Amino acid sequence: MKLYGAIDLHSTNNVTVVINEQDQVVYEKRLPNDLSLIAQHLSTYRRSLEGIVVESTYNWYWLVDGLMEKGYRLHLANTAAIQHPAIQRAEVYR
């Protein structure tokens, strides 16, 4: 089963989400911004993850570089330019 990850990165924490091909949430958790902790939580899904999207905010470098060094495929996203219902719903809950 293919899975897709997304990380909504904030200054001190993040929300890490993994969904399946049917857009069903498989995993969702708010985590502190600690690379080893984030990688540990993603490791369960590593073999099935097609990629992880990270919002391109001012502080994304450490996370993207660190996860790439651990073998994950990362993508940067400009959420202001994405017109997807899941992104729009997420904006309502911030």
C-alpha cells in the first residue's frame, strides 16, 4: 500500500501526518521539533512512504536536510498555491 506523508512545521513543533491512497489518515501526531523523534515516528511507515511534503516556511532546512540524509524522499510545498480540499480544511483549524 502506498502512503504519503506531510509535515506542517511550526517554530517549536510540527504536525506529522501519513495518509493512504484513499486519503485516509493512517497516522497524525503533534511532535516537538526533534529530528530523531520525527524520524522514529515515521520509521514505522518508511517502506511504504512515497514521499513527504513539508511546508516551505522559514525554518524547513534542518528538517528536510535531516530526513533526506536518512533516506526519505522530500518535497517542498507552498501551501498558498495548493488548491486541495485537505489543505483548505487544515487552514480552518489553525
